[in-house]
Amino acid sequence: MGLILAILVQGIQMVLVLALAPGLVGFTRKVKARLLRRQGPSILQPYRDLLRLVRKEAVLADNASWLFRNAPYLIFATTWVAAALVPTFASGLHFSWAADLIAITALLGSARFFLALAGMDIGTSFGGIGSSREMLFSTLAEPAMIMIVFTVALVAGSTQLSTVAAFMVNHSTLRVSLGLALIGLIIVALTENARVPVDNPATHLELTMVHEAMVLEYSGRHLAVIELASALKLLLYISLIACIFAPWGMARQDDGLLGMAIGAVTWVGKLAVGGFLMVVFETAIAKMRVFRVPEFVGGALMLGLLGTLLLFVSRSF
Amino acid sequence: MPIVAALLSVAGLAGVAMVAPVIIARRTSWATPIVYGASFVLAAVLLVCGLLALLGGATFQGSVHLPIGLPWIGAHFALDPLSAAFLVIVDLGAMVASFYAIGYGAHEEEPGRVLPFYPAFLAGMNLVVLSADAFGFLVAWEFMSLSSWALVMAHHHDAENRRAGYVYLLMASFGTLMLLLAFGLLAGPDGDYVFSAMRSAEHVPWVSGLVLVLMLLGAGSKAGLVPLHVWLPLAHPAAPSHVSALMSGVMTKVAIYGFIRVVFDLAGEPAWWWAVIVLILGAGSAVLGVLHAVLQRDLKRLLAYSTVENVGIVFIGLGLGLAFKTNDMDGAAALAVTASIFHAFNHSLFKSLLFFGAGNVLTGAGERDIEKLGGLVHRMPETAYLFLGGCLAISALPPLNGFVSEWLILQAILLSPDLPQWALRFLVPASGAMLALAAALAAACFVRAFGITFLSRPRSPAAETAREVGRWQIRAMYALMALCLVAGVFPGPFLDALSPVSQLLVGGAMPKQPILPHFSIIPISESRSSYSGFLVFFFILMASWAAIRVIHNFASRAVRRAPPWDCGFPDPSPATQYTADSFAQPIRRVFGPIAFRAKTDLSMPLPGDMEPARLTLSLRDLVWEFIYAPLEGAVLYAAERLNVLQFLTIRSYLSLVFAALVLLLVLVATWA
Amino acid sequence: MTAFLHQLPFAPIDAVLVVPGIAALLLALIPQYKLGARVNMLASGITFLFALTLLVERPDPTVSILFVDDLNVVFIVLGTFVGFTTSIFSASYIGHEIEIGRLKPGYIRFYHGMYQALSFSMNLGLTANNVGLMWVAVELATLTTVLMVGLYRTQAALEAAWKYFILGSVGIALALFGTILIYMAARPVIGEGHDAMVWTTLIANAAAFSPELLNVAFVFLMLGYGTKVGLAPLHAWLPDAHAEGPTPISAVLSGLLLNVALYALLRFKMLLAANPFAVAPGPLLVSLGLVSLIFAAFMLYLRRDIKRLFAYSSIEHMGLIAFAFGMGGPLANFAGLLHMTMHSLTKSAIFFAVGQVAQVKGTQKIADIRGLTESHPTLGWSLVVGVAAIAGLPPMGIFTSEFLLVSSTFAREPLLAIPLVAGLLLAFGALIWRLTGIAFGKPSPSVVNAGRRPSMLPLIIHLVLVLIAGLYLPGPLVAWFQNVARMLG
Amino acid sequence: MERFSLDAAHLLAGGMVLVSFMMLYQNRILGLLNVFAAHAVVLSLSVAWQAYVQAAPHLFVTAAIALILKAIIIPVALHRMVLRLGVHRDIETVGGIGLTMLMGIGLVALSMVVMLPAAAEADPIAREDLALALSVILLGLLMMVTRQNAISQIVGFMSLENGLVLAATGARGMPLVVEISVAFSVLVAFIVIGVFLFRIRERFDTIDTQALDDFREGRE
């Protein structure tokens, strides 16, 4: 019975992240538009877009290979699995020990790997430029992420997110390292989600685009799946930040339905706050030149390393 | 007794090597299948021996003493868990490579230059692992170098290959001399060259330390540690591809075996600064190796540089193992050591797979320069599919095996705050960052390698007319791919199998990996961290399957083919695609100035000038420039100076004799 | 066997000298090339067989001016063996030289006669139980080899012979002075006359000799015989003599004559080692050995002539051997003996190969010899094996000795091992560099479609022996080497 | 008598050193040959004296060889050769006579320093004889090194050899002295014949890079 319940909770989490992800994107777009004093589309617009795209026929370039056709599903699957493993409304999910934070980072790496390959499949100049830059950013963002994981793991004594969340709830103390890690994680999140100042998700004909350049050749259901995957990724990162740095309100596995409900509500609230803050930041800052980005992401790496070193050198920071 | 069977098989390999020229002389067309078939069978026997000894416990281990080799010592051979583990690595690779070569070898123009040396090479590698005395070890070691040198020289008409062979043999000899010195120290002035005697002898700290340094020079040069790696990217690509696979995937592991055997097993108690050196070298190799790899245009050389990277990763693990061992943290040391051996095993799998893929490309398209390839995914679909698998594995992406071992090493790093030494506390997280950087760069590197080679449009007629290769090659690659997947999805049994090894090396073992639930592995304890490759794999499969099902069933499955979109301006010429160099440009721009003193010069013609604009790119190999080139220069300078002595007059020579006489007389006169 | 030996009308040890002596006279009378070559082979073979019997049966040292002990029997058997195989090689080599007219048929008698005379003098030097007699034998050997080196009568050959002659003469003069000094040192202890020059009595009484006199004597002996060994800086004659003489003579020089001089040096070293107050000869030998090793290693890089290349390699190896004996101790001495044996076999094998290479390519210039493994596979690969062996690669025998030498040196004197290893590596680099060019790449044109099949037999026998020695040394041989190593102290 | 025999032996050996110095000083080739003949005469006297003192008649043979071969036949032969080759004008020494003499003195001092303590136990005749013989040897070698002309180098070698014979005869009761001196004479004869027959070189010094590049390995 307990097992079934646990699997059920896990299932709910998986469905929930999937369902909420486009909504989060819609919410950020709405907020952004309002901050720019525009009306903006409805929060539900991403759902409509997805539905529309899914129903359309997929247009494939003449020389598209099987990789091009299958990559969207793989990207989506890996991202979804990763997102499903991050505690959102409840910690200690049944399958959460299947992968720790490092594995989640690596799963996102897999998604990126396929995306970059898909960008190169047709052999257009835009696809190449996108893949090439994406891989450059990831070479810095990934180690930065690992360093942040180190910092967190050293504080919490584990790389399992559920354990980390439980630890953070019980031992909420201010630590320099955690602060550094938080800033680093935000930078990584902005980079990974192709947000301003690294990339601009809203443009298409900008030479400096990265993520959009890679998916330029996609259409129809393939595009829809990719869009959904990136929405999931955004949700994942915000949930991740919330789970590590603001784990309050999160339900435990053995909490009842009420606890779960509270957890879900707080989680949605955190998502909203996170999305709002991100948009405010985006609105306040200009996009960087591509070769400034490595310095930006490199900053995250330095912060992560510094945080880890501080912990190594003295465990009281 | 597996050891006896193993030795007999090695003798069989040597025998095959000896009769190979005869077969070639009699029936050239039969020679290739016979030699490789026999190698396959013998390697299989050796593999079984290794597995028995590794899994079967003490009853299947043992040692043999033969009256050959160094006279008053004889040849000692032993099969303990460590050698058994590496026997498995060696012979798994050897088996698959032999199988692959049954097909691949048919393309060889001069089989006479490959067939006799191939089984000899296998025999040499196996003997290194089986030897239990310094003399036999070194003979086997150098024999392995010598036979692989002959294989590197197989295509000797190319001046570059000759140079590669030369640099290779010279570095190999340097390494052997260093090992010789190390063994000399361990054996002491009385020359007790048997491993068991070295193990039981008391070693003074400075002796042990010197042994470590010498081992790093000796085994490190063979394994490809920066800055001793220079031969590796030259020699590995020069050999026929199945040999490249063996050299990169297996021979470097033999070198790692040598390092582990001496440093962990024979050299006595480690000091904490050992870990410092090993970690620095490992982390440096990992990052520099992959940075080089990202910039290569030659597919096989790219893979060779990536070997440098992976060897670096293994050495990071070993360095951690030393750090924990010296502080008596047995569990952590066991984790680190197990992780690095597991990574060595994994690397042997996917690196062989990738080299086989490169070999297929070479036979299929006749081209190693990735700038001239492209679009092979259409012409060589199975190769592409398998090569992609190798790329995923080597980029440390779940759910494949490369990720598991790197994950374990990262977990080991997380245990290091308990280390008491300050230097290590600084160094370990830094090497963790380097490891992560290397892994990320490896992903970039292999996106580039796969994307430019197999995806996009063909960049040359050769790529356009490429043909898929025969079944043997493809089947061998399937076997490796399956192994990569199995090791990634069910890593538990592999780790359990290595526990006697870590018991032997550091006196501890990782916790017994629970088979249930869901094949997850735990490095230290369940509360700290766990990973289940099986679940991740299962979830990914289910999620993508579900997505496809749902969309295809409930939405659309229609497909239309059209010209590429490319923002409305598609250009049909393949020259407008992203090239390998342009793909690497951002990375070159970020890391190049430090690592290679990269410089790009752009000469733009003045307006109205019809000259084409030129972009010149210069990369400098600093290791070569600052270490090897000056050495070479110094040697040649000295040789030039001394060469004068060949052209003196008799009177001058007499003056030399006279001077020597007077000098010695003065010496004798002042002696009393 | 022993009974059979006793029935012979003469002692085997005498036969080792008598056979080549008679053969020399006989061959001087045989103008036909074929017959001469056969007699030459036969005589060398018989000499070798008699030398083998010395392993079983040794003459009583008191009755004869010749003696055989553990030390020199190694040299005798090795020397006569290499002499025998070289005579086989020489038969086909010289035949070819006559065919192409490089050697005038008139010199055949001279050549064969000198070959046996050389064999005689070297055997005499090795067996003589008298320092003076040994000196005379070495001088005789020098004279005969000088004549052989100049055999081709070309400008370069005469040049080389002359250089060899002058330097060798000075060396031999220094050795004589050393010999006189040894006698002077021995006389107060042993008394006047023959006994004071007999090895067996010298060694027995060396402890009582005047150490100062012994020191000075050793300086002269080391420089004198060291010149013949080819140790730098006394080596100058060696490369040219090897390069310009007929190749069989190069093989004999490297494989034999250097050993004879080395043998003399070793004897005197033993003498010094037996005296507790004399200066230790080790450091001197070690430093000369190291200088030779490193010097020769550098010289290898810029060689243009293939025979000169391997001549310098001989200097290098003689340096190594001197180093080993200078280090002393059971391991290093063993290594030295083994190295000497292996070097003789390998180097003569290399010269066998090189001789044929020079004949098929029509040149000794390294730059004009390329791609041998392709144009002449058997010859080319044999040369590869030979060079790999001489460069110290396993599984050939030289690796064994270098293994013992380097490892034991490092354990005892770490600082000395550094130049040793550096020298080995330098030499290795040069040899392999040259080998790469010679054996691989696109083949250079060959001059002759050799009508005469060159004799590969001696070459292969030597290489097989070296290979076997690298993997397995028979127990009795080892015990015997160990015994000698102990003798050498 | 004992005293006298010692003094006479000493005197003769010292005379040889003196003549060696004269040879070093002599910079004319014909003069050098004459001085060398004198050197050989002194040697044969010394050997004869030793034969007499040691009552070793076989040494008289050595003395006779020295006298006949080295004091008469070889100088005469060389004389003729010098005239034929036309090199009798002068001898170039390397480094100048003065410096050579100084080095010679240094060498004599060195041989004294080396030999006198070394041979302390030997009887005085032998001791002094040895030291002087070593001086002669070293001076001969010095001459070979400092002279460029082949003939004067041969002369140097022969004076070196004279020193050896002096040492050998001074060693009381040394066996094989006659044989050795014969062997050496053969060597010397070879050298002379070599020069004479092949005219290998007027000077050893021509073995230089310029002349040899054609047939020895060149430097590229």
C-alpha cells in the first residue's frame, strides 16, 4: 500500500511538472510584457501554442536523418526525467534516490548533447553556430553546476536532493558558501535556460541567438516537444533553487494529503516568485555579447569553486 | 589453474605470431582470418581465466614459477585480483579487436607488417599483467612497446608515421628505463626482483617517494600523462584502427596497471604529498588532453587526445585513493580506487568502440580529416549509430557507463574534507572542478566529432560516396555498445567484482552493492548518495516512448520533406556549413590563449581590393615547445659540437691520449 | 669425452693456437678463393671445437705457459665462436667483393692468412699465462688488424689503417711500460725471472706488492689497453678502422679484438683489486666508461656512414661494459660479462647484416639506404632485430644485462645511474632514428640483383642465440658467470 | 763498485733525458735525426751497462739491436727519405720551442713525483732508472704531440720506445726483454716502411676535414 502510494505521489509529481511547465513560461511572458507596459498574451498561450504545433504536420529538411527526428523525444524524455527527480511539493519521493543532483545535471547534459547534435544535422550555418556556442557555455556551466553541487553536498552531507532539502529545513543557517552557491546557481540557471543576458528566447533573427538557432529547422510536433522540454527545464531550475535554498513548506513522503496540498501550494508560489524575480532581472539588464558570456558563466564557476574551497578549508563557513 | 591456462594462451599467442609469416608466405588470403581468429580464441580463454580469478576467489588465483628469465630468480607469474581485473580489461578489448579485425584486416595492404606483430602485442600486454617479478614485467612491458611500435610502423611509407614510431619508441624506452630505476630501488642492492620480496621489504620513505616519481615518469609516459603524452597522439592514430583501439583502449590500461601495482602494492606506505603530485598530473592531463582533442581535425588523433583526458581522470581517482589511503580512510580509498579502475574498464570499452568507428570511417570514406567528412549518418547508418553510442558514453552522459565511473569519482571527492592535510583540501576540490570541466569539454568535443563527421552534408566526394563496412566490424561494435550499456545500467556487479581488488590495494572495499532495489549503486552509504542507471534508463525509455505514442496517436504523425529553412536563406553549397574549426572557435577563443597561445590573424583586404580575406590560425603546443624542442635542440647542438672530434688529425688524437695520461698521472701523484 | 681428449697427441689448449698458426701459413699459400675460404672456415671451426673442449678439460697451469681459468675460457669460447661464424660470413662476403672487383684476387692469400694469424694472436693473448707474452700477442693482433683494415688500398682505408697503427702503437707502448712496472712491483715479492710475470703467481701474491707502483702501472695499462678497447678519449682509431676495412674484419674487431683488450684490462683490475692498499680501479673504469658511453651516444647522431655508426655503438657498449666492471660486485660484474658476450654476438651479427646491406645497396651512406624491410625483407628485419637488440630492447640478451646493470647501479649509487640512463637513452634515440630511416620508408634502389645468395646463416645463428639468452640462460652458464663475477670482485 | 755501477747507470739514463730535451729543442729535421741517433747510442750504452751489471748477456743483444737498427739504419734511412721528400728545411712545432721545453721540464718533474715514491721499495738503480725512463717516454710523447711533421713524429715515437727499452732493461731480471724489444723493432720497422712505401703522408696533420670530405663522411 505504502509502495503504491509512493509511486502515486511520484506519478503526480511527474504529471504536475509537465502540466505546470508551459504555465510557468506563460506567466513569465505575461509578467515581462506587463513590466514593459505591454498587455502580453494570456498565461495559457503556451498551452495553445503547443497544442497547435502538435497537430501540425512536421516539415523535415531533405537531408534530415533519424537523429534529427528522434532527438526531440530524447531531449524531452531526459529533461522530464530530470525534472521528475527534483523534489517539488514533497521530498523523499519514491524514485528520488535513482539519481542525485550530479545525475540530474548529467541528464540535462544528455539533453543538451542531443540538442546540439540535432542543430548540426541539417548542415546549416545557423544550426552550427547555435550548437557551437551552446557547447561553449555548457563547458563552463556544467563544472560550475558541479561545484555548486559540491558546496551544497558538503553542507548537507549528501548529493541526494531529498536529503539536502530535509537538512536545509532542519538546519537553516546562513553560510557564506551557500550564498556563493546561490548566486552561482542563478547564473547557471540563466545560462542553461537561454535567458537574458546570455540568450534571448524571444528573438529569431538575432545573430547571437543560441538556443533558437539550434532548433531553427524544427517544426510541428518536434518543435512542440522541444519547447515543452525547455519549459520543463526552466521549471526544474526554479524548483531546484527553491528546493535547496527555500525548502520550507515542502511535504514529506509520510505527510498526509493536507501536507501534500500545502506543499503543492507553496511550490506554485515559489515558482511564481522565482519566475517573477527572473523576469525583473531580465528586464533590468541587457543581453551580453557572446564572448562576454564565458566570463559571466566563468564567474559562476569561480563562485562555486570558492564556496567549495571555503567549506574544504574550514567546515564552519 | 587459470594462471597456467593463461600462460599457455600467451604462449599460444606468441606461437601464432611466429607462424604468421609462414602462413602469409603460403596462403596470404587465409592469413588474416586465421591469425585474428586464433587471437580471438586465445584472448577469450585469457578472458575466462581473468574472470575466474577475479570472481572465483582464491581457489582460482595462484602463481607459477618458471625457470626462464633472470637466471637466479626465474620468471614469476601470478594471478591475483588486481592482475585478474586488468586481465579482463586487456582481453575483453583484445577479443573484440580481434573479432573486428577479421573484417577490418581484409583491407590491410601489407598484412605481413601487421599480422605477426598483432598476436605478439597481445601476448606482451597479457604478460605484463601476469608477471610477478621486475625482470619479467619489464621484458613484457618493453616487448609490448616493441611489437606495438612495429604495428605503428606498418604504414611506413608515410613520413609522419615513421616519425610517430620513432617518438613512440623513444618515449617508451625512456619509460622503461624509469621503471627499471624504480624496480632497482625497490629491489635494493642485492637485486631481489620478485614482487613478493619487494612487497615484504621495508622501504625508507625517500625510496618510496622516489619510486612514485619514477613510476609517474615511467608508467605515466606509457599511459599518456601530460607532459609525457607527446608520443600518444602521434602513435595511436598511425597504427591500423584495431591496433589504435588496443593501444588507446587497452595498452594505456596496462600502464595504469603498472602504476597501481607498484605504487599501491609494492612501494610501501604512501605519503600524503604523493597524492598531490598524482592529482595535479591527473587533473592537468584531463583538461589539457580534452582541450587538445576539441581542436583536432584528424578523427583518430582526436580520439587519442581524448585518451589522454581519460587517463587523467583515472589518475585523479588514483590520487584520491592515495590521499585516503595515507590517512587510513579505507572506505573512501576503496571508493576512489574502485572508481578509477572501473573508469579504466569503461574507457577501454568506449574508446575501442570509437576507434572502431573511426576505422569504419577510414575504410568507408577513406578519410580521417573530419573537415572532409559529413553526412555519413546516411551512408553508414550503423556505424553512425554505434559511434554515437560511444560518444555518449565517453561524454559521461547517463545512463551509459562513462557517467557511472565519473560519478563515483565525484562522490569520492566529496569525502575529502575529512583529509587532514591542507594542501589536499585545496587541491581535491580544484581537481574536482577540473574533472567537471574535462567532462563538459569532452561533451563539446564529441558533439563536434560526431556532428561534423556524421551529421550535416558531405564536405567532400569521398564522404559522399562512403559505404558501410562489413558485418564483422559492425558486430564487434555492437558487442562493445552492449557492454557500455550494461555497465552503465547495471554497474553494481562490476563494482562488487572489483571489491577484492580494492581490498588488496587499500585494505578496504566499497559496500556490497545491493542487487535490489532497481540495481542502484551506493558509494558509501544510502543516505549520502545513490544512483540507479537502470531506473534512469528505464524512465528515459518510458518517457520518450510515451511521448511518441501520445503524440502519434492523438495528434499528428504526418511528415513532409522540404528544403532546409535556415532562416529563409539556405545555401546549397556544403562549404557554407559550420566546419570543425569554426565549431571549435569559441572554445579556442576562451581556452586557447592560455593553453595554446592561440593566435588568429585576420588580413582584410582594403575596400576595392579583389584579394580574398585570410584568416590564419596559429596554435602552439607549449609542452612540445618548452620541454621537448629544447631537449632535442640541446642534444643536436651537443652532437654537432662533439662531432668535431670525428675530424681531428692524428696529432690531435694523440694529444687527447697524452692529456689523459698526464691527467691520470697527476691524479695518482696527488693521491698519496 | 675426457678420455678421448687424453688420447690426443697434443693438448687442446695448444691446438687452439696451433691450428690457426698452421692454417695461417697454409692459407698464405692458397691463391684460390674458394679453397681458401673453405680452409679458413674449416680451421676456424676446428679451433672452435678445441676451444669447446676447454670447458671440459683444463690444462695444468704449472706446466704450460698457457693457462685456462673460468675467466678466460669465456673469452676463448666466445672468440673462437665468433671467429668461426665470421669466417662463414666472410666466405660469401669476400666472394662478392672479388666479383665486383673491389678486392683484387691477389690479396686473397694475404687476407686469409692474416685472418688466421689474427685468430692465433688473439687466442695467444687470451691464454697466455704471462703478462709479457700477452702484451706481445696484443701487439701482434694490432699489426695484423692494421694490415687487414688497409686491405682495400683505397685512400680512406690507408688513412684509417695508419691512424689505427699510430694510435695503437702508442697505446701498446704505454701498455708495455705498465707491464714493466707490474714486473717491478712483483719482483721484490716473487723474485726475479719468469715467475714475476706469470698471472697465476701474480694474482696469488698481489697483496704484498707495492701499491704505489701498482697504481702507476694501472694508469698506463688502462690507457694502453683502453686504447685497444676503444674507450673515449682513446677511441679515435676505432670508427674509421671499422668503417674502412672489410666488413668481416669490422665484425672481428668489434666482436673479438675489443674483448681481448678488455680481458687484459680485467686481469690487471683483478690484480689491483687483490691489493688492499692500491687505488681502487673501479672509479677510473667507471668514469672512462661513462665518458665513452655519453660521448659515443652523442656521436651516433650525426653519422653518415652505416659502419661507422655501429662502430660508435661499439664504443658506447665498451663504455657500458667498462662501467659495469668498474662498479664491481656480483650483480654488476655478472651484467658486464653478460653484456660483453651479448655485445660480441649482436654486434658481429649487425656487421654481417650491414656488410650485406652495403653490398646490395652499393653504398655505406646511411642516406642512400632506405626501406630495407621492403626491398630485402629477411635482411631488413634481421637488421631491425639486431639493432633493437643492441639498443637494449627485450626480449634480447642485452636487455638482461642492462637491466641488471642499471637497477643495481641505481640501488647502490643513484647519482651514477643518472648519466648512465641518460647515455643509454641518447644512444637509443640515435640508433632508432637511424634504423627508422634505413629499414622503413620507400626503398632506395638496389644495385645488384644478387646472383649470389648471401649467407644469412651466421647472422641468424647469432640473433637466435641472443634472443634465447634474453629469455633463458642455462644454469651452468649462469653458475659459471657468477663464479667469474666473484673472481672479479 | 756498487756505487759506481749505480752512478754510471744513473748517468747514462740521465743522459737520455738530456738527449730527449735536445730533440725537443732541435727544430731542424736533419739535426733531429742526428740527435736521435745519439739518443739510440746512449740507450745502447745504457743497456750494455745494465747487461754487464746484471750479468745478463742476453741484454747485449738488445743493446746491439738498439745500436745497429736505431742508431744507424733507421736514421740513415730517414735521412735519405727526408732528402727525397724535400722536407729537410724546417720543422714547425706547435706552440713554440720555449713552451715545449717548459712542458718537458714539467713532465720530468711529474715523472719524478710519480715514480720515486712509488718505487721506493725497488732497488735504487731501478728506481731512478724508472723515473728517468718515464721522463723519456713522456718527452717522446710530447714530441709526437707537438710536431707536425710525420718524420719527427716517428722520431718521437722511437724515442718513446727507447724509454721503454731503458725501463725494461733497468728492471732487473725481467724476462722477455729481448723478445719485446724485437717485437717493438718490428713495429718501428713497420712504421718506417709504411712511410717509406706508401708515403702515406708527409705529415700526419693532413688528415683534416677538407681533404677527407670526399671519401669519409662529410658534415652536412
